[in-house]
Amino acid sequence: MRDMLAHADLGRHAGQFVWLELNFDKAENRQFLDTYGAVGTPTFYVIDARTGQVAATQQGAMSYTELVAFLGRGASVVLAKGRLPADAALTRGDALLAQKPDEAVAAYREALRLAPAGWGRHDLAEASLVSALQSSGRFQQCAQRSATEASRMKRGPIFARTVVSGMWCLVSGDSASWIKEIAPKLQPLAEEALALRSTVRDHRDEIYRTFMMLALLRDDKATAAKWGDRWLAELDAIKPASDEERLALDIARVENIGVFGDTKRILPALLDSERALPDNWNASLRVAQMESQAKDYEASIGACDRGLARTPGPLGRSWLLQTKADALNGKGQAAEARRALDEALQAAQGIPLERTRENNVKRISNALESISTKKPK
């Protein structure tokens, strides 16, 4: 996504927007994140500078076409051009989505109810509604709405976005009965999204990942391996154009193996990236995670120490220390693992993004409670 932004022709918007990029792992950004929230990265906002109100929100990666449409939508809200009641409800949903997804669901439903025939933002409102249903944990409604509405959409980026949300709701569901009912409707649409050249890299990765997860829910390891191999082959065929793209590909590789597969398949690529990015803690973290999963605990600890020497922020430091603790515990060094977790907990307290901070603190606290301090026999 950063690579696309770096090369996008946005000259027509010069003087209309002030561009601001915030790293969610820096303490100085905490006030902004507490005010506007974010359920994941990347999250994009258009904010009215006069009022501080959110004019438009978009979660997840976008294509260039989507980005231009998003900026136009935000500008129309700020400039109050061509506003319909349905547009106002859509904007209200965007403002609520990050922090109050239940209320965002109601706002998006209202936008669709108020929409006149031929409303140009109908598919966008449907995609936003599906996303809000996902964020609010209404997984069956999300998956069903995705399957129904995506089938009617023009095949393009909004279609793919709607399908991705639905696929995640399928794998997040807790009832095999409704998953079995909806999956046959949604999975063919996901395959259509993979076949589209307009489907952005992040969405392709998410579709492959959810296909693997659905296969494992059926205990079908052969199908999970098939999707995993296809995904890795696609990643390996890409020659990264930038350091950001290299890191994104490595994250996708780790997500692939995290679902199902052999860590040795991707370790050479991860080690190549760590050598190519000597100042990047994230590259070391990916190596450490995979070395630990492969039970090469000494190598994992070494990668964690290299990452910690690369001055990560609170989130990066927290993750590296958690990974180091896992490796130490795997070696039977419970006391050392506890000390690493104590340091991780201290680092996690400084994470600016509230939800991420709370999740990390909870995970580390649980690990501290469960880890044994007994020496191995």
C-alpha cells in the first residue's frame, strides 16, 4: 500500500488535502489514536480540519482507483456537495466504524434504506455494512450478507472487499451448521475475486489464508496444502519493488505457514530479507517466529536479540520479547522466559493504540500466569 501511495499520481488533489501518515507504534500518536481509533492497519481517514469530524473511513488496503474514489467521497462531505440523506447516513457510519461498530451497522442500514434508486454508493454502503458486521462480531449475518450482496455487485475492488470480509466471518464463526450452509455460496465468489487483476495484494493474501483455514475446519489438510502452495508460489514470483513490499511479502509468507505448512519452506526468504534490511526489527521478528516454530530455539533467540538492537517501538519490542520468551520456555528456561515476559509487559504498556495495547497486555499476562517456573528435570 505504501508503495502504491509513493507512486500514485495525486496531483489533482494538491491544495485540497493535508497528508498525514501516523505510525501506530509511536507514543506521540496516542492522542490521535485514542480519539479516532482503528481496528487494524492500514486504516484511512478523511478528517474535516474545521470540525475534527471524520468525513470518510476506509479499512484495509485500496487500489489506486479506490483511493481516488475515497478521497472524492471525503471531499464531498467536507464541501457539502450533492449531499443526500443516504450520504449523510453513510458518513455517520464511517465516523462510528472504528470505535462503535454496532452503531455503524445501524447507520449503514439507514443509508441503504434512504438510498434512492440508482444511488452511486449502494455497493460501497453494502461493503461497509459487511465490514461493520464483522467488526461487531455478527459473523453469521456478515457472511450471509456478503454472499448475497457480493453476488449482485460489479466485479471489482468493492466486490473483492465485501468477499474478504465475508470469508473472515466464515472462519470466525462458531457454528458448523451455518458455515456449511454459507461457504458453498461464498467460496466461488472468493475464487472470482482471486481471478480479478484489480484485487489488491492484501486482499489476495486474505482470501488464500481463509481458504486454508476453512479447509482445516473440515480437517482437509490436502486442500489446505494446495491453497498454501498456490499462495506461496504467487508470492515467490513477485520481485519486490521496495523494502515495504519485501516486508509485506514476508508477512504473507509467515501468515501462510502460520495456518499450515513447513517453516523451512520460507526461512531462506526471511533470512534474505533480514540481511537486506539491517535496520528493520520486523524482518528479525519474522525470522524469530519461524525459527521458534521450527523448534530451533537458539536461532530464534538470536533473531530476537538482533531485532531488539534495532530500536523498535513499544509494540515491536513487546512482540520480540514475547517471541524470545516462547523460545526460552521451549528450551526449558522458565525463569528466563518469565523475565522476558516481564519486560514485554512493561513495553506493551506504552503501545499507543488502545485495543492493541489491551490485547498485548492480556496475552502477556496470561502467558505469565501459565508459564512454569520449575526447572526441567
